[in-house]
Amino acid sequence: MRLIFLGPPGAGKGTQAKRLTEKYGIPQLSTGDMLRAAVSAGTEIGKRAKAVMDAGGLVSDDIVNQIVAERIAQADCGKGFILDGYPRTVPQAKVLSETLSANDLKLDAVIELKVDEEALVRRIESRVAETVAAGGTVRSDDNPEAFRKRLAEYREKTAPLSEYYQGQGQLVVLDGMADVDAVTRSIETVLENSAA
Ligand code: ADP
């Protein structure tokens, strides 16, 4: 099962992807998590990505294309994977499609979670509050200014992917405003139908 989750920051992609990894036994590939790991490890990629991530901008296509291509070649992706946060631009989607077809692989579904923007701001505020309450470290891009920039980047560079995947006949749009369990159920229904 190879899946892509699309949707703005705070739409619930990560939450849903985690649930599916348990059910299907395939990994969640979050480029945000991979980049944050590179930043903490102080790798060359991490050093190049940190400032742009903190400001809410997008890391260059070359960097993310490379980390994803390397990651999906690993053994644990043999049964499939869930991409969360990638592709984020039409050029990234084109590179992904080439990488997949070079390996004789195809996507099973592209699922977009639709949410209204006010809800996103509230979700990010509560994510920050919960992290603080639990004594955790708040993401350096979870502040109002970087969040606004992340939303603007989404509208400008990522939203066009809906049309791109629609054109390929692969897009399914689901209501991300429903409660978490209801969203999971609707995703499972889509996947059952795509497997049929
Ligand atoms: P969000 O909660 O905003 O969806 P992510 O954890 O997916 O955040 O990503 C955090 C940051 O990592 C992004 O704002 C961006 O700087 C960088 N990033 C993650 N994935 C990509 C990608 N596919 N292309 C470019 N930059 C990316």
C-alpha cells in the first residue's frame, strides 16, 4: 500500500498516518520528521534546512527528493509506505512519480484532508499548549509568524497538487474537520475500495 496524504499544516495528516502504520504494518515517512532529525543530528542537510524551516519556508526540492528516494529504497518500505508532507510541490510530485515508475511501483491513493483555516490556527495553538503542559519542546516553527508563512507556502506551492493528482485520477478529498476516529474510518473505506 503506497499512500500520500495532502493537506495544510495541522490538517491531521501525521495523526492519521500513525494510525495506518499500525493497521497496515507500513512506515510513515514524514519529511518534516526526517528534516528535524537531520537538524538535531547536525548533518549537512540539517544545517542547510534549519533556517528555512524555522521561518516556515520550504526546503529545496533537491534535498527532500533525495531523502525520500533514499528512504523508500530501504527494506521496511517493501510492503509500502505513507508519505506525510511529501510531495509538497508539483516538481516534487513529478520526481516521485519517476522514482516510483523506475522501480515498477505505483500509488494506491492520494488522500487530501480538507480543513478550514481558523481550525488550523486553533489546532496549532492547542498542539503548542499540550506540548508545553507535557514538559516537551515546542517546534521552532510552531509560532504565529512561521505558521502564517507555512499556510501561505501551502496555498501557493502545495495546493496545486490537488489538481495535479485529480488530473491523474488519484485524488480523494475527505473532510478533515470530522472527529479523528471518523476521519480514520473514512480513510479506511477509501483504502478498502482502492484495494478492490
Ligand atoms: P507541517 O506541520 O507544517 O505540515 P512538517 O513537519 O510536515 O510541517 O514540515 C515542517 C517543515 O519542514 C516545513 O515547513 C518545511 O520547511 C520542511 N519540509 C517538510 N517537508 C517538505 C517538503 N516535502 N518540501 C520542502 N520542505 C519540506
